[in-house]
Amino acid sequence: MQLNVDVQIACDGDGIPTEDDICNWIEATLQQSGRSPDGRVDLAVRVVGTEEIRRLNGLYREQDKPTNVLSFPAGEIDGLPDDEARSLGDIVICAAVVADEASEQGKVLADHWCHMLVHGALHLLGFDHANDAETIEMEGLETVILASQNVTDPYAGS
């Protein structure tokens, strides 16, 4: 797999990870997911403020409030030549919400960023948490991937 991550920082904020960290966390997720696509893979990560995430959350999830991360899978493109890059989609993550959650939950900010990006990337690969079985699978995989990045299990004790 050859990964290209387009990182867009569209807001200010303390603790926003470096582009290298974002790319490394996404790559680790794809490699350890069991669903990593072959060939060239593109995806975008956009770091935004609360107003942009609120607007997107309202438009696509009918929830008029900011959220931590949204994933927009690209889906399959019929007839795409094998040598063309496959787009996985977009991850939009709100710097302020991630920082607030980390503070409220007593988590290391960088660890929470990693968790939210792993979570968003797994959604691009088709993982979900709409029922108990899916939640167990997705959270278990998140925990394994996060451990490979030296991040403590975010679900421990919950």
C-alpha cells in the first residue's frame, strides 16, 4: 500500500498534532485493520473549528452541535483502473472538541487525537458501532492499534 494523506489545518488550536503524526496514525490503522486496500490510497484529514464541524454534523447527521470526528467514506468507483489511486474518503476532526474531551476525561491530548483519527479511519474502511457486536469489534481493534502507538486503552474502566 502506498498512502497519501492530504492534511488540511483549517483552524488554530493548541495541541494539534503534526502532519507526520497524523499520517503515521492513519497508516498504522490501515495496516492493522485487516481491510487495508492494495495499491495507491488517498484520503484527506481536515482539522476544523467548532462552527465548521457543527455545520457538517447538522447537514450530514441532522445533529445541530459540534462533534469530535466525522468520516465520509468515498465508496467504490466502478471501472477505476488498477493503477489509479483509490480514495478512501475524508476525515473531519474538530480541534476544540478533541481538546475539551481530553481535558474532561483526564486523557493525554496527543493520545486522544490518535484515538479520534484511528476511529475516523476505521469508519472509512467500513467499520461501525451501530450495534453491540460492531461496537465490540471496532473498540477491540481500536485498542490494539492504539497500543501499537503506545496509547493507553481509552475504554479501560468504562
